[in-house]
Amino acid sequence: MNISDKTRRALEKIGLTSYEIRTFTSLLKDGELTASDLSQKSGVPYSKIYEVLGTLEEKGWIGSDDSRPTKYFAKSPSTGLETTKQKIESDFSQNQNIILNELVPLYEKSGT
């Protein structure tokens, strides 16, 4: 499945890698696939496919079943985006607290 460069860049900007994008779009196009089939259809090397599938699952973009061999499926793009948004907001909030706790006292101490 070919997606526009604009969509590809947008997915990269929110943290998906090229391999993750290729894997996700292959699942959108072809439905449930095993890791082996997915590697062939997406062009992601078999030596990397399990790592890519793991990160996509962590990021909320795909799911898997308990069959043998395991089959993977795409979740709704809306679900993936919402999970990614929540993660980004949570990370920002944590970093904001760390930064403010250390730097505000320095700012106040300097009398600026």
C-alpha cells in the first residue's frame, strides 16, 4: 500500500519509523498476517520484523492474537493516534515538572 509523502512525513513526525510505517500500512492493506508474511509484504527484513512489531504494539498501532504462528493486525489509525497523543502529553508533563522543579528556583535565586 502506497501512502502519500505528506502522510508518511506526518507519521514520522509523531514518532513512527520507516519500518513501522511500512509494517502498519501492509497490515492495513492485507489484514491479519504472520511475522514472516509481513516481512515479505512490507519489505522489512525478517531479522528486524519482531522488533518493529513489538514497538508498534507498544505504541498502540497494532495488536496480535494467541495463535501459532502469531498473527498481527492493524488497529484503527484513530486508536494509534490517540495512544501516541496521550504518550506525548504524558512525557511532556513529566519533563515539564523535572525542568521546572530545578530551573525555577535558579531563576528566582538570580533575581531576574
